[in-house]
Amino acid sequence: MGMDREEKKGKLYICATPIGNLSDMTPRVIEKLKNVDLIAAEDTRNSIKLLNHFGIRTPMTSYHEYNRFDKADELVEKLLSGADIAVITDAGTPCISDPGEILVRKCIEAGVEVTSLPGASAVITALTLSGFSTRRFVFEGFLPARQKKKEREAALNRLIGETGTIVLYEAPHHLKNTIEDLKVVLGGERRIALCRELTKKHEEVLRLTLSEALSIEPRGEYVLVIEGVSEEELKKEKEASYESLSIEEHMQRYLKSGLSEKEAMKAVSRDRGISKRDIYNQIKR
């Protein structure tokens, strides 16, 4: 005889919803949303429109940024009691810059099974439309607010030497400030794709430099895709920074970091593109 439902743990389903075009809702997600016991939605007022469109009558509960910890505990208890729960966001894949990640973490800690039903994602959609390299990319979500000066500076500084394509989210009322800050750290000639209304009738992708992007009048939420710095450009910047150092000063940097003299000479030789013999002759004269 199998276990009663009450003795079995439920399962959490991470369900992607459309980012604009309702035709992007997958049949698998529709079926699962109809059959789970409860749907945890970011905003039930928005999600009810989606559910009604697909004839989904499953009960909903709100799960969002402001109740993400306490509500996650409550949902985990329901899962442990045998309920199957789907988590959805207003648009796209839950857990991406979204409190769903807290619920997933707590489920894993509690031994609750979690699975993901893939679908639309603004990050991937914008990346593929940008025309920039997709081999490697970094997603930073929303940058910290300008009021959080140190956190914002740290986030921006992380992007300076980033060779992968950079993807950010931004609200219309913060767009100009963010582009200004990106221009300061990355340079006005760095290329950017500003993506809005993705998958919708009036989808728009503007491919500009950061300097040119400052003249854009913001309309709606944006995904910003910024070209990473090239390896060649990084090398030039690195070489330029070494020009201000004497060979002795350059050696001292590596020696202070714990390298032996032999290792330091090898590193300086690589950095400056000169032979180890030349470096040896310079520091031993």
C-alpha cells in the first residue's frame, strides 16, 4: 500500500510566463498551473489576467519582494504537507532578479523537490537580439540605487574589465542616470543595445554608443546589453599602465604580492613584452 498524500512531500514548480506575447506560454506550463494545488504569484492582480486567458482556475497566493522570507517559510510548510506549488513572476522566468530564489533555497534546505519549466526570459531574449557576443555574458540585474553610493560604485567597477557581454535591467526613471554612470566607467564609445517591449508588437532594439544613448527619451522598462571590452583593448590598457612604472617599481609590485624574484621577473617580462635578461640587467646594474 502506498503512502497517503498527507505523508508525501509536494513539489515546487518554477514556471516561466510570457514577457509580452501570450503565445510564448508553453503548453507544459499551462497544464502544470492547472494541476498544482496553489500558485505563488508576484502580483495576483496581474497574474489573474494571465490565468483567466488560459482558463486556469487554480488558487493563488501572493509571494513578492516584501514577504519573501516569511511567506517562503509558509509555502515550504505547505509543500512538506504534500501540496504541489507553482511559483510565477509577473513576466518571464522566476528567480532571475526575483524573490523566487529565496523560496527555492528554502525548499532545497527542507528537502523539497524543485523543478523548472522553462520558457520566456528577458535576459536571453535581449542578449540574442543585441548582436554582441553570446559566448560569455554576465547578468547584473538592477544596479544598486544611486543612494547606495558604495554598493553602486563597486558594481560598476566590476564591469570595467569585463570581457563578456553585460546585461542589466533598468526602470525608465533611472535609465539616464545609469547610462551616465556606465559612460563614466566604460567610456562613451562602448556599444549598447537598449531593448524594450520585447516579444510585443512594438518591440524596439536601439543599437548605439553610450554617448548616443544619453539622448534617448525613456519609455518603459529596459534591458540593457553592453558589449564587453575586447582582450586586445584590455592588453593595451594594461601595457599603458605599466609605462608609468620603472622596471624596478614593476618588480616590487610582484615581490610584495609574494612572488619570488624569478617569478616576478617572468611576470614583468610577460607584462612589458621584453626578455627576462633585459629585466635582470636593469635591476642588477
